[in-house]
Amino acid sequence: MKEVKISVCQFEVKENRSFEEFSQQVEAMLAEVPLDSDYVLFPELFTLGLVGVFDNAYNAGIKGLKQITEFREEVHHLFADLAKKRKQVIIAGSHLEEREGNIMNVTSLFDETGLVGRHEKTHIFPAEAGWDAKEGDTLEVFQAGPVTIGIANCYEVEIPEISRILALQGADIIFCPSYTFTEAGFWRVRHCAQARAIENQVYVVHCPTISKGSLLLPPGYGRASIISPCDMRWSGNGVVVEASDNTSTVITASVNIDHLYENRKIGAATTFKDRTRRDDLYKRYEPYSRQPAPSLTES
């Protein structure tokens, strides 16, 4: 049996007055993470509190938030050092990075050797467009830690094709950092994460940023969870473990990877393979057909 232990850091974003204040908050949360966890996940844009370092941020609006790109190297050094010391794979949520005048929402992965992977968010949530955000163009899995993993950053988990591609590339676990400003936004991501776990027969780890909000920071609503397919090997609702709402906390659980592959063969629902069983049917319709569907106005 291949058991994998996962810790999820439901991080509360606060206005930081220095990078040291931010790093102390990170380290205090990691102190709650067992050293034998294979993977540690932080949420999307959990570095946003660094905007408080800048005196002009209160008058700069969106431009003020974008200033946190200046901390790219410090963020990388912090998590590279922590992953090395703890000998764990740390998926460092996401951070805004500037590239050729564009802002990218980037998830970085670290292990005891340093930076081992990057994922640039491929589907920007409509509200992110005001940040001059540019979308990434690559979907790939990472051989980091004991199994193969993929990243679906927040809105990406609401796009079914992304998780399907990652699963077909061999992802056993899909990590989903998120930052949703409303309860409705949280539930969109959560429900979609559960659907992706069922469709692809993988584990999905959902880690939201929480925040009380401020003049600089948007509110953040969330309840971290580790999610399985809904089938005989797991609880009926597919939830392995979940946090309390809007509480700074760490949740930890072990999942069995062998159970995923058994479930794909003999589960009550075998959706991983059944999704392709009727390709002949799908190809009769857009967008799977080679020929465009007739217009509804054609007689």
C-alpha cells in the first residue's frame, strides 16, 4: 500500500509591515505541520499581505497590490530553505510575478533540493483581468515527492479539461490553492474540486486563503479539505478531512494511492475510463467533432 500524508495550511492573510513578519507567520503555521507529511499546501495569493509593506499602497489601488511582485526572490528563498530543512514537498500556494511587463499568478513547488516546478495559472478569473494578468500556456504534472502531482489553481479547477489533462498525464493528486472573496466563490471551487475527484478518480486537495479583509486586502472565505472519489473505499461524501470555516489552521490526513487504481478497475463508478468509452458518440458533436455543427438557424 502506498500511503501519502498531506498537510493543508488554511492561511489567514493579514497586512504585513515587513517580509520578516510574513515569514514568521509562515513558520508559525508550519510548526503545526507534522514533519512526516509528504506534501504541504499553502493557498493562492497568500503572499498578498506583503502589500502592507508599501506606504503608497493605500492610494495605489490595483497597482498597489501588484507591488508584491518585488518579493519574488525572498519568497523563493524562504520556501526553498523551509523545504530543505523539513525535507518535505511544499507547494507554496501562489504569488504574483512580473514577466515582460505582464503579471503572472504562479504556483511554485519546492523540495529539499530547492525549486522543482512552476505552474502559471492558465485560466484567469474575470476579476483578475484588472491586474494586467497574463495567462500561462502549459499544463504539466510534476514528479515531486512519492507520487505524481498536478496543480489546478482556483478557477482552473472549475474548468474540467484541466484536471482531465493532468489525470491523463498521470497525476494521482491535484492540488488546488484558492482565494475566493465570497461564500459563493468558495462553494464554486469546492463543488468543482469534488466533481474533478469523481470524474478523474484522483485525490484533490483544496486550500483556500482566508481573510477578514481590510482597506488593502479583499476578504477570503474558505474551508480547506482533502477530497476523494465518492466510492466504497472512502466516506460517502468523499471528504477525507476538512477544516472549520474561516479559521487559521492546519489539517492533515493520509491517503492511499493504491485505492485510486483499484477504484478505477472495480469501483461502483469507473468514470476515469468510462469518460472515453463512448468517444464515438462524443465525436458527433462540437467541440469533439471534426466538422462544425449546423447552425440552429439552418433549415
